[in-house]
Amino acid sequence: MDGRRVLVTGASSGIGAAVARAVADAGGQVALLARRADVLEGLAAELDGVALPADVTDLAAVTSATEHAAEEFGGLDGLVTAAGLARPGGILDADPGDWRTMLEVNVLGTLHAVRAALPHLTAADHADVVTVSSMSGRRLGSPELGVYAASKAAVHMLTEGLRRELAPDGVRTTVVAPGFVDTPLFEGQRHPTAARLGEVTATQGLPASDVADRIVEVLAAPPHVVTVELALLSIDQG
């Protein structure tokens, strides 16, 4: 990863923060984008990275932040879209506002980050887009996560479209589909399913660092090797 310049969204916690650490540990430069400026700035200082406080649902803010990162690094050759959230609930008992929030963050947030980064990625000698989806985007594990799964299935299809669109420009595109990961994804939520899902992810989930290490392996692969999809589970989840 020496010399690689990678922008990570959702970098203030969970998989995003773990990816930022893993990229820095492997010798890369990292720009960290997320909403929580205080947490972000502390992590950026720790990793000698660039903090980019922005909301992925705001295309203008993401574009401005991405331009700043490219100016600091002299370009970008990697993007990892790890910003995402889950709001459990069935169609009849969920808050419809949660549906919109999941689609805006998980789907539009991914599109915004890619749109902002592409001019810099296509100008690099070789570059990567890694989108963080979920095993739920491949198969539905729980009816209470149906809308979340739909948003992640959209990320899978968007990434496939991007792979075909960007291959002529030498930009590799990979979708990562982890199962349960031990992150605070379900913390602080009122829906009764959230507590159970939080306990399951804590006891059966992969450490976020394991997912991050696999993502760095994708980024560090020889330029002619494309990992189309990386799906991974904890052995405890089965």
C-alpha cells in the first residue's frame, strides 16, 4: 500500500474506522470522511490522515471534501465506501422515515462518494472502488431487515454496473459482503429487534479489523487482478 491514497467514508467507527487504520498500517495515506467531526479529527491525527467532516447524503459536501483530499494527497487512487446504517423493522411496524434514511445513506451515499472520487480515480495509474455491502444484499437473513437488505442489494447491482463502466479506465471495482460484524450498528435504536441483533453481532460477528484486512488485500492485489466480490462470514455465524 506504499504510496496509495485512499478515501474512506463512514470512517469514524465500525468497518470504516478499521479500514482507515488498516490502510495507514499498510503504508497508505488515508482521508477519513464521516459526519462526527470530533471523532474523525482524533482518528485522523492518530493516523496522520486527513479529516473530512461531511454527510454522504449531501453530494455537494462530499464533492468538496473529496476535492480537499485530492489536493492534500496530489490525487486519489482508492475509495472505500463504508458509510452505512441499518434500521430494523417490518413493513407494518417500521418508521417509514427509516426507509428513506437507509436508502439515502446506503445507496445515494455510495453513489455520491463514487461520483465525487471518479475524476481523480480515472486520472491515476490504477485505482480501486471498494463498496461495503452486506451478506444481507445476497440473501435475506431476517424479515425485520428486509428494507436494509434491499438497500444493500442495490449496492451490489450498482457495483456491478460500475465494474463494467470503469474497467476501460483501469479502475477496479469490488463489492464486499460481510455477514455479522461486531460494530455499534444497532446501538441506541428503539425497535425491539435491535437489541437482539446487537447481541448477535457482538457474539457471532467478525471483528471489524478482519474485514478491513481483507479489504486492504483487495486494494494491494496486482493491478491486473480484480476481486469482483468478497463475501465473508464468521465461522460462528455459519
